[in-house]
Amino acid sequence: MAPGGETVGRKTFRFVSLLLASLSLLSAPPLAADEFRSPSLSALRVDWRAALGQLRTEINSRPRIAGDFIFAPRRSVPRFDPRAMPALVQLNAVSSQFFTGIARSSVPVLLPFDAAAYLEAQRSGAPGTPLALSRYQADFDPVDVFDAGPAGYSAGFSLEPGAGDGMPTRVFAKPVEIQITGSALVYDIADPAGGKGEPVKPLATIYPDLRRFIREGYVRYAFTRFGVAYVVSIQCLDSVAKPRRLACKEAYPVAERFLKALHIAGGLRTRPLMDVASDVIDRPAARSADFSYRPSGDIIPNTGYRRQGGHPDAMAYAQIRFPLERAPAFVHSQSYAKRDKDDGPTAYPWRDNFCESRSFEVWQCGGGYGHQGEDIRAAGCPSPADGRAPCDPKQRSVVAARDAVVIRAPKDQAATLEVNSRTEHIRFRYMHMNPEAMNANGVLNGRIVTEGEKIGVISNYLDHPAGTSMHLHFDVQLFTRDGWIWVSPYVTLVSAYERLIHARGREIGPEIAGTPQPVAHALPEDVIKPDPREGSSSEEN
């Protein structure tokens, strides 16, 4: 076979498979109004031989330590036995000192950590002398969060103001936070804006397929290496530079420094992941006498961006534990509740509020802007006449939706849970719990939580206590070739609530239809703002 023939064959096979899958979806009978579907995911094939070749090049650039690594394959052991690639086992032993669990990654871990330079310096220095890690990480601080698992890995770093030789000065006065995710699982979602971007000429030789684009509040650099999808991202504002807001143009040189510093830091070959097919989700057979909900996408009229409607989505993106400990609970708008004359904030039916007007980019929403998740309220405490135990309305427990790792810095007013398994790579974000309370409870970067574990209580924190109403904001992000993308959590929550109450809800109201349209990245001037008397509009509700 000609050089590259195997790769071309795989690409052709993959294209045909995707085409057949698309045709099967088009020919499949439409879902009934009360049926929910799970998402489909594509499993990427990891080229570990190419990864090992790059590692060999990196190690051989440091002759003093090159002889310490064993690159000869051990053919006497099974293909997926770690001993088949001993150099990777050796590398993981070094990197795991700084990146806990790095060997759990099913994809080659690219990080701004030069393991070869670190080992050479360690050998040359005085025994027992600690090395400054940032020196071997292109001046990036030690990792803020690192999570590795069967789907891949995620990591977060920061660059201090003034750090990094040759970096331009910037107006933004705080450390720049930068994230990288590498995944062998990517979600197949309807995404008209997906796959776009511009090349970056200074990096074209290193990353031939690199795309740079600004999406959902982040500048992102997406590329493929070893068959794996990688995305580097920095949260920024597509505007002029400000001391308290990082401008995306100020983020560009930080991201490009990060990309130039990426080395293979670890990971371990495992059995290839399998594509995950979409399927109809089982729902409880018993019918609830009380629980009812309006259709997905049926937001309060005229509350979407430019008075557009919501985003209909019948997908339950994960089988989760409902994020409130107990029923009853109610999904309702917290910013436009007074406009909904029929339903109170603590009453059935539920009403979708994903894509209500906000100044946040959400490319699943019509016009590209909207509320990134769903607002959930707990029922009020029962009256003493009901004979129930006393209830404190400020102590309504919030629980982990799944077994996951926590992503959260001490000052963050949101906690994100990331699930990384052979069949999922998904995030759930919780907002409005008090940061000091979360700190006291240890809900911080790297903590492992189990499904149903209490992680806080419903609160009203938004920049400060009493900054919003008493509710929980809950949203869902999926990993795609464009990075982490917000999707509607409404049906996911309906499905989870049904399992919590062991009964199927009743959908009421009209069927809603609509298609999200892509728009330019610049924030329009006429974004609808909620009435300030009806809730805060400065941040996510």
C-alpha cells in the first residue's frame, strides 16, 4: 500500500459510515411527542505509533537522558498491555508527580510540560534540589486542574501578568487561564456553526489543520493530532482591552505560546472506544398524577433574543440524578417569571427557559445568544398543618448529577462536574451556591464526587449574597470538535425528574418547531434585557 494509504482507507470508511448513519436517521420514523432520545457519539481511532514517534523525537533531543527510555516494542505481551509501549509507562511515572492519574488517559496527553528537559535538569542539578516547574512549562503555573479518563483528558493552567519571555504587555491585570481538552469521543450534534475558523500562519507548520475562532465567550484553537480531537481555549471578550476583562486579541499570544510549548506528557494505549448510537430512552410506565411540563423550546413568548422562540430539543443528553435532592422541584424562568401569567415559579407545569434572552453566546439558540441552562426552584416548605417535619427553606440540598470530578477555583461562583468515561465526555455546571460555603465543603478542583452526593444548598448568590432569586442554575456542555458546547438540558432534567419520582410526566401545550441560525460573533446592540425588577441580567440566571 502506498504511504498514507491506510489513513486514506480509514477516512473513506469513516465517511461512508457517517453517510449511512445520516441516511438511517433521515429514514427513521419520527419520535412520538412523549419519547426522548439519547445522543450519539463518534469514537476516534488513536494513532499511538505516531504518538510514540513524536515522544522518541522529543526524548532524543536530550542525549543525556535518551538512553533511559525503552522504545523497542515488546512483542511478547498483548497489544493493549501497557508493557507493549514501555517508554510511555516510563513517561507516565515522571509526569504523574504533577498530573495525577495521567496514565488513565486513553489519548496522548499534550501539555506544556517538557519532560525531557525536566529530567535532564534533574540529572544535572544538585541532589535533592527542587526544580521550578514553571521553567519547564513555558512559564505557565503548575496545573490548576487535571482530569484523565477513558474518553481523554482536560487540564487548566494560568499565565501570570508579566510572565513569559517575549510576551507583549497587556491591559488585563489578572492571570490568564487557559484550558486544553483532548478526547477520543466527540458528540454528534446539530451544529450549523461547527467546523468553522481561520488558520494561524505562525503555527501552520506545527498544526496544519489548526482552526482559530471565537465561540460562546472563548477564543478556541481546534486541531487533530494522532487521530484525536484537541481544543485549546481561553475565556475572553471580543472587544477592546480592559483591566478587568481579557480581550480576545490579548489572549491570542498566550494561547499561541501554550500551543508552541505542547509536548507529549503521558497517556496509555487502551482498547479502542466504540461509537455510541442514539437510542430511545426508557421512561417510567406509571403516570404521575401531578407532574406536567410544557414542550422543549416553549419559552415565555417574546423573551428570546430579538423576541425569537426557544430551541426545541428532544434529546436527553445523559442519564443523570436530578440535581436537587428531593421533589417537588420546578423548572421556571427566574428573569421573566412575572410575564408568565399561567404558571407560578413553584408550580407545575414546568417551562423551558434555555435560550431566554441574555448577553451570553449560545449557538444552539436562535440568533446565537441566550440563557445557557435551566433555572430550577425547590418547593416551599410545607405548612405545619401538613404534619411534616420542620423545613428550613435555605437548606434545600443540591446533589451531584453523576460520578464526576469537580472543576472549580476557590473564587468561582459556579461548580462544574466533568464525566469522563468510555461512553461519555460531558460537563454539568451548577450556579448560585455561595462560594464560601462551597470552599468550606471542599467543592474544589479535582475533588471526586459520587452520584447523589450533597455538594451544596440552593442559594441566591450572584456576585454577592441575595444577588438573584433562590434557585439553582443547571447547564450541560458536550465535547465536540469545536470544544465544549452548551446544549439544552431541559429534556435531560425532565427525564431525571421522572426517575426521581418514579413516574412519567405529562407534556402539555403546543408543539414548537424552529431551527437555530448562525450569526456573527459581535454582540448585537439590541440584545433584549430582562426587566431589572424581574431578576438580574448582568450574569447568568
